[in-house]
Amino acid sequence: MRVALVNPPWRFDGSIYFGCREPHLPLELGYAAALLRRAGHDVLLRDGHLEGVPMNALADDVAAFAPDMTVIPTAPSYLFWRCAPPELRIPRAMIDALAGRGGRLVAVGPHGSVTPGPTLRKLGADIVIRGECEEVVASLANASSAEPVAGTAFLRDGDVVSVGGPQAAQFADLPALRWPTPWVVRHAHHHHRFDRDPDGPGAEVEASRGCPYDCTFCAKIEFRDDYRRRNLDVLLEEIDGLLAQGVTYLYFIDEIFLPWRELLDALATRAVAFGVQTRIDLWKPDMLARLGGAGCVSIEAGVESLTEAGRAALDKKMRLSTEEVADRLVLARRSVPFVQANLIAMQGDDPALVVRWRDRLRDAGVWANDPVPLYPYPSSPDYRRLWGLPDDRAWERAHDHYLRQVQRFSDIQDDAPRPLQALEAACGD
């Protein structure tokens, strides 16, 4: 089978999108391409965002490949499945630009994982994949067109048929990824690095997937949930391939980068810097020193609330007190050039306490953000506490609620994000 895997050229004007707007490697499409090629399929892998190719030109290139099946994500990369743009206008524009020339249309991403019906109707796709997608994409290519494949959903006489529910990949044995050298050369962005300007290409990699915690704000129900660790030899093979292509910085997209002594020891022998997102309470002092010694230059640590009651309301299950968290962040800063504490706007947190805590950390060289409100994604426990299980209007409901509640947006958002209905005006009903 001829399969096209296509990341569109993303844009974010009018969006509430919280994620980084620079191009990142489309890891989910990379894994799918490797599995498809292993099974003998003919694969076209394109990324309009990273390559800088306009939508219509990208669609013409895909059409020239004459695919039997085209796979399009609804989020810019796996890195941002938990904070994806709520609107589906970009994948829908990609489908419209293909104008029937892409064969069977398959959408992957957080939208179809949690709300398959609205995603199918808005996009006009033939199939959505629910959950982690790489193995399901390969199964679709290997199956006959009439054979049901677990992890897929489609419309039959207007009703949603979901086969087997959301899927989780084995993950540990996913192959080492190889990227086209022109892609790597173009990837100048060093995600979440602030200690120095880029001195070579950056890249994203994945050492683990999922998280063993269930914080209420985290959008991961139905996808990338259960914690798994990748095969270390395969991971190092991928990293060494990137270093051979000139990469000088890696960003681990893991939902939570947990202490892993063997990986840190291996990284310490390689000339590469890297960044992680983690929970600072899970790192003991000796492992923080090992993390910095291995080449870590950026830590994004979720603290969320400065009170025990606030963290309990978020189901954070923090092991340290607020003062101990501050001490641990300051300790991390001794060996890692940039350390960030993420804060969420919580009703019970005293503004004066927040100011004092942030000032204390900043005096010690640790950056703590101005607390920001979060979007109640339909794949988060917060959404379900407010409204129950997601229905066909889940994204509209969450979006309207966010716009009503938020008076001041984050500094990467537009001053006035637009309603979802306006952003998706070109989508189906």
C-alpha cells in the first residue's frame, strides 16, 4: 500500500493554543513510517510546518505520490497532544487542499481519541484513530478495507462506530527513528532552552511515554496515559544517529521525565545538551547532580499550587511541602542552567504568597511563571468534574467556558482568542 503521512503547515492566529509554535519533529508520524516500511509499504513522510511548504503545494506533492491512504494529525506533534489547538481548521484545510486526491483519509490525535464523532464530521475524514496511533496506522495498512481494526472509529449511516476503544502502543520496542538530513538542518529551534542561543540543530526524542499520576488538569485520558519506558539500546541508537547529523540539543518530550540512572550515565558520555519536563519532588539531590552532569540545561517542573489544599484539589500527590519544593528547585539550579516552576491560577492561593515565593526563587536564579488558568480539555479529569463524559459539543463547551472565565491570557496567546465556532467556520457540522 502507498501511505502518505502528512503534517500540515500549522498557524495559530486567533487560537488559545498554549504550546510552542516553532516546528518540532513529528514523532508519531516517524514511528508510523518506520513500522509501515518494515511491513513493506511505500511511504511518503512530509511535514509542511518543518519544511516550510505552503498547504496547496504540499497537497499537490502528496497527490503526485498517489497514496491509497493519507494520515493527518490534529496536533502539531506528540509533544503537544496534551495542549493541542482545540480548533480543527488546519487539518481540515489540509484535507480540503487534497480535494479527494489522498485516498482513504485517516486522522490521528487527541481530538479523535476522545471525541471521534465530532472529529469525523468536522474533518470529513474516513477514519479517526483513537489513542496512540503508530501501531494502528500500520494495522490499517496491513488490513483489507473491510476488516475492522482496533483503535479506529468511523461513521456508518451517520452514527459513530468505534472498534476496540483507544489503544496504547507497546512503545518499548518502537524502532529508532531516522530523519531526513534537510529536516534536521532546518530544525534550528532548541525547545525550552534559554541558557544560550542555539549552536546547532535541535531535535525531539522520547525516552518514556505516559505518566503514573492523575492530576486533574492533565489532558491525557484516552491517550498517552500508562507509563512505559523505551528500550535503552534503541533510544541510544536514535540519539547517536541524531548526533551524527549534527544535533547539539535534545528535548525529551516525555510527559514526565523520571530519574533513570542508566540513561543519564549514557548521556554523560555524549557531547549533547538536553531539556526535560518533570516533577521536582521525584528527584533526590544526588540524582539532580547526575542530571546536570549528564548535560541537562533545562528543567520545566510542575508545581501548580503553593498550598497543600490547592495541590490536593489538583490531585497532585506532591511528596514535598511548598518550602521543600522551593529548596529542591534552588538545588537543581546549582547544576542546571535554567529551571522553571510552573504555576496554575488557583482560587485558594494568596496572591501575596505567590509574589513572595516567585521573588524568592528568582533571587536564586529559578524562574517561576505568573500563575495561568488552564483550559478544561475534554480529555482531562477537570472537564469531567465540570460536565461529565465528553459529548459532541465537548470542545465548544470547554472553549466557551475558558473564554468566559479568563480575563488575561498567557503571553504566547493572542490578546483575544476567537470562539471555536469562528475558528472552525470551514469545518463540517
